[in-house]
Amino acid sequence: MRLKFLNFTKNFLLVVLGVISAGFGLKGFLLPNAFIDGGVTGISMLVAKLTDIPLPILLVCINIPFLVLGLAQIGRNFTIKSIIAISGLALAISFINYPVVTSDKLLVAVFGGFFLGGGIGLAVRGGAVLDGTEVLAIYLSRKTGMTVGDVILVFNILIFSVAAYLLSVEIALYAILTYLSASKTVDFAIEGIEEYTGVTIISAKSEEIRQMIIKKMGRGVTIYVGKRGYTPNNETPPMVDIIYTVVTRLEIARLQAEVEDIDPQAFIIMNSIKDTKGGMIKKRPLKH
């Protein structure tokens, strides 16, 4: 129960911070300067410009079909959190008096996208969304051969094309810049400052490498038992221990240097990891 409460509190705070940040990006930068963004938020802002319907109402109403889709595709808890987050964003825009920071178009596009993207990313870390585009992208990626990123890109291209036709090409171009700033900030907020890398090491000196990773670098390892595939003269493939570990991006150079000192012929494979939990990811090197 204690862990559940702490997890609920953490997710709640992340969603609240996400709502505040996204609201600041919208009211402090984009809305006062007649800018728009991509996704459902961009559609809401575009419709608000062309009609007299308030943006907070549009944010809630246009997101409803995407949330219904999320209920079927992802689950009830996600949908409830997202309803609360989107409603919170609408209330923040309505009642919080954010200061207008600047009217410089370049700064508005970059930093408006930064705070909006940061808010979306924090909300995602809290288990919710502030924009239903991701839900649609997940659904269509399962039905087609497109990736989630491809679907979002096509969706936003359509929005920016409509904006260029109905408003102006300049606004559409700045909207693209805002979207790029927001998307990069979303990635940063979700993945965190430390970008993790999964490393697979195949070496005849696997035991020495294992000890080095544990004792020198303070990281956990997993051992897979395998066989070498290539053998000259049709010899029987020898058994080999395959090491798998996870390190931060800043530790890759050190790990490679340590492995090369032990076995210059070691075969190393590295893959980017979005996030990790548990294990010895954030522990300091062991002290004896």
C-alpha cells in the first residue's frame, strides 16, 4: 500500500507539473502571438482562431474521441488520468494568469514549444496524455505498417497544410518550428537526462569482463549461455557466456576502454533504451 501511494503521488505531481508547464507554453508564448502547434492541441488552436469557441472547451471536446479510443486500446486507468490531465490543462488556461513573456516570433516558437513539450512529456511520465494524437498513432500503427512516429508526422503535416491555407504560410512555418521544439522536449522529458544504453558483449574472457562491470563500474549484468556461430574447418561451435548490461551514455567510452583492456577481440553491440527500472542502474560502484 505504501508503494502504491508513493507511486500515485509521484504520478499525480508529474501530471500537475505537466499541466502547469503546458499551460505556460500556451498562454505565455503561443496564444498571445497567434501561434499554433501540432496534434490535437494544434487543431483546437486552429479551430479557436476560426470560430468564437473558447480554446479550453475545444481542448476537451476534440480530445474526447481520442480518449474513447484510448479506453479500448490502452486501458481505463490511462483514460481516467488523461481526462483529468486534459481537463486540468483547460482549467489552467482559463483561470491561471500566466505572464506574456515575449513577442519575438523565434523565441515564441522555440520556448513555447519547449514548455508545451515539457508539459506533455511530464504528463506521459505520469501515465496520462495532454494530446490525443499519440493514442491515434498507436491505434493506426497496429492497423497499418506505419510506425507511431510516421503517423504523428503525417497527422501534423495535414494540420500545418491546413494552417498554411487558412491562415498564412508564415504561421505554418513557425508552427513547424514549435512542433519540432516540442517533440524534442517531449523526448527529453520522457527519456530523462541520462539516456541508457543496453550493451551486449561476446568474449572468450566473459568472466573477467563480468567482474569488471560489477566491481569497477558498479553495474548489474545478465549472463546468457550461447554458442559461437562461425567456426573455421567445420569445428564444433564452442559455448560462450554472453554478457548483457545497461549503462548511461556517459559511461559507454569507459566501458569500451575497460573491455578492450581485457579482450581487444571482444564483440560489442549497443542499443538505445528508452527507460529502465530496478536493478543496479543507479547504484554507485561497490566498495569493499
